[in-house]
Amino acid sequence: MMERYDIHRSIPAILLALMVAATIFYAFVEVGFGEPEVDKEDSVSNRFISNSTQETGSSNFVTAVVVNYRGFDTLGEVTVLFLASAGMGAIVSALPAGDKRKRPIPPSLILTAGTRLVLPLIILFGAYVFVHGHLSPGGGFQGGVIIASGLLLYIVIFPEWKAPHKALALSESLAGLSFAGIGIIGLAVGGIFLDNVISGLGEAGMLVSAGLIPLIYIAIGIKVGAEMTGLVARMKGGDA
Amino acid sequence: MEVTELVVYGSILLLAAVGIWGILSRRNLIKLILSLTILETAVNLLLVSVGYISGRSAPIVNGDTGLDGSPIGEIVDPLPQALVLTAIVIGLATTAIALIVAVGYYRSTGTLELKSWSYGLTNEKEVRK
């Protein structure tokens, strides 16, 4: 069915959208754009920027905040992602079976050969991004999503491929457990859950530095990669 | 008002307006979910732009900013960026759930249009066509 351009519905929607946009504009025009608020001594960001290189050893301040200062929050975030993935599995198993359409046109040789060539490189790049999360832009979430995007390409090109849901669930659970386990190491040694007990290890700016941050980001990367792959494979349907 | 400020706030307002308009006026489930993510992008962009400081670089220390000592005065605020990272992940989770509900709607009704959700403004027969 073609979606008609419904003028009755659009005019109030446009008016409301403009009102909300104007409200945002008036709320934030006073905030000041690009002003150095961090330079104030009593701001939280100032505390983070001043001390995070010494305290965490991470070159990337966003990583230091996400994994070290707000590590507990990140554990909750990973839990939300797990819940979404588990909830999707539950919904999929309750869905009526999709209608079996006729087989799509098989992909050409260029697509299949190209996918086989590119997939390992995408996975390697994803692993690079989450291993270097404390040194460069990126981290566990971004690397995991890159890996899942590579597998999404594989699922699109080879629709017959059955995703190994059990192996994905296993690696996801193990990665989640190791994140919590690293937190408990901090509790046992330093007395604080997720305490970065070996932050002094290595030289700042090198691959082996920032203590437990790279280990946590590797766990997050594997977890997010497995979760996203399972999610995308479930979205395809057929193997609910 | 600088050009950067104009461009950034302009994009935020445009994205927010498009997202709200899409949520209110579209009946296709995929378009609804897309509008939701567009609105989410506007909020994320707004949060990141609050932490922006003119003329400063990304919050990563390297050879230029010095590996030790504090780079105060050289980098932008990392805290909003970390918060937005969380917001993006949560947004992804909700989008995934919304999409799988859309798959279920499609499998049980054979369409992605929200037929009965017509606010009484559209004739039911016309929608069924």
C-alpha cells in the first residue's frame, strides 16, 4: 500500500515539532556554545581530566570515564544490552512462523567471494578497535558492533547460514562473567568493586597500559560482538 | 553567533523536528522506528555539543599534549561523550526490541502499516486498499 501524504495528520505534527525545536533552542541558547566550563576547579570533568592519566593510565579520557570512573554504570549498560538480546530471543520464540517466500536471487560470485575475503578483515579491525580502546577513539562497544556488522554482511550474502546461537550465548556469558570477575578482583585486592588495581602497569600510551581497562574492554567487545550477531541473526528469522 | 554554533544547533533542531514529525505523522512501523532513532540522534548531538569547547581537540592525550601531566585547557569535556556512549547503547537496545516487535506485527498481520491507528481521520476502507 502506498503511504498517502496525509495533510490532516501532518500539519499538527509539523506545528508540534516546530514548537519542540523552538523550546530546545530557547533552553540551550543561553548555555553558551564552546565555552570552557571544564576549566572551573570544582567541576567533575576538571577532576577527571586532572587526575585520570595518573589514576587510570589510560590515554583516552572517554575510556577512563566509561570503564574506570563509571565502570559500575557500564556493567549496568552491558546488562541492559543482554536483557535486550534475551528479550528478543523470548519474543522471537513466541512469534508465528514467517511465511516461506520463494528463494531470493542467489548472490553473484563477486559478492560471495568478496564477502569471504572481507569478513576476516572486518573482524580483525573490530578486534583492533576494542583492544586499543584505551589509546585511540573506540572501545569495546564500537569494536563489537564492527564485528557484528561483518557478520551481518555474511548473513545477508549467505541467508542459508545458521547462526551458532549456542556458541554465541556461551561466549557472551563468558565475557559477561569475566567483566564481573574483573570487578570482583578489584573488590578483593583494592576493596572497591571494579577498582583498577594494576593501573600503574606499563607505560602510558603503550598497548600494555591502563591496567584492567583493556581487559574489561576486550570482554565487552566479545560480549557486544556475540550479542549483536545473535540479534541480527534472529532478526533474519527462520531459525527461531 | 559563530558558524559552528549555527550549524550544530541547526542540525539538532532539524533532527529533533524531523523525528517528532515522523513519530506523529507516519503509520509505517519501520518509519516510526527510524523517526525515533532520528530524535535520539538529536538528543545525543545536543549532549555532545554541550561539552564542546572552541578550539580544543578530542579528549585523548598523545605526543602533542604530553603523556603525563594534565591537559587542562587543551581538550574538550570528556564526560558528556562518555554519557552519550551509554545513551547510544541503550538506544540500540530499545531499537532492537522495537524492530523485533515490528517483525512480529508483520508476521501476524502481513503488513507494517498501523491500520487501526487512524485517529478517526482516515476512512478505514481507504486504508485497507
